[in-house]
Amino acid sequence: MNYADPKPQIFNFAFTLIEVSVVLAISLIIMTFAIVGISSFQSSAYLDTSLEVFISDIKSQQNNAMNGVVNESGNTSTYGVHFNENTYTLFTGSVYNPNNESNFEATLDGNVIFQNITLPNNEIIFQKGSGEIEGYVNGLDSISILSPSGEEVLITFNKLGVITSL
């Protein structure tokens, strides 16, 4: 009778240095693409969020002027928005006063900035009752918003304060 060798066979499995290096290189490449994709998504999200809040604030100021909302002095007034590089200020009255305590300053998210502001005095003022833009000048009616990734959105207004292009 022939019996098999009773000693169990031992298999030695191991990875070579080259195999480990290839797997690490592939993993790093995949992670690099993922990080780049996430960062551009984040930049786009900052721009979209800033744009939505900004447009909402513009429409709110126009609605306040149209509906005759009473300001802090108890009168109905004009309402406006003043622009700086990465902030804008909501104010009441026909003249922007940076020292007025009732002003509300909003900051754009995530290094998003205003660029190419062609509005007179860097502001929009909505007339009481009609909501039209005071001192509207055709051609001086737009503002750009720029994201850190270089994506730019141009916002153009007409005399009635309506956003005509976005």
C-alpha cells in the first residue's frame, strides 16, 4: 500500500515589492482624481450658494421698496445694495451711509468675489413704490461673481430691477 506523505504542504504566499508599489501608485492616482473632483465641486457649490443668497437679498430689497416697508425711522423708503469686493451691504434710503447701524453686511462664501461691477457708485437703489432702479444707465447695469476656480457668472439688470441675464 502506498500512502500519501502525512506531512501537510505549506504554501508561502507573499507580495513582491513591485506588486505593492504598483497597487500604491494606482491608489494614489485614484485619490488624486477624487480630490480634484471634490475641490472643483466645492468651488462650484460656493458659487451657487452665494449666487442664490445674493439674488434673494436683491429681490428682498426691491420688494421692500415696492411694498412700502417701514424703515427704522418709521417711514417708507427706498432700499438699496452696495457692493464691495467680497461683501455687499443692504441699506435703506437713497444714499449709502457706511456708518448707519441698520445696514446689513453679507459676505460671499468661500473666497467668491464680485468682479467687474459696472453699476454707478457700486450700488443699486430701488425706488419707493415702483421698485425701479434709481439713476439707471443702460450699459452700466451688470456685476460679475467669480469663484476661486475661475468660474464667472455675469448678472445684468434692466431699468425695472429685473435680472435679465444670469
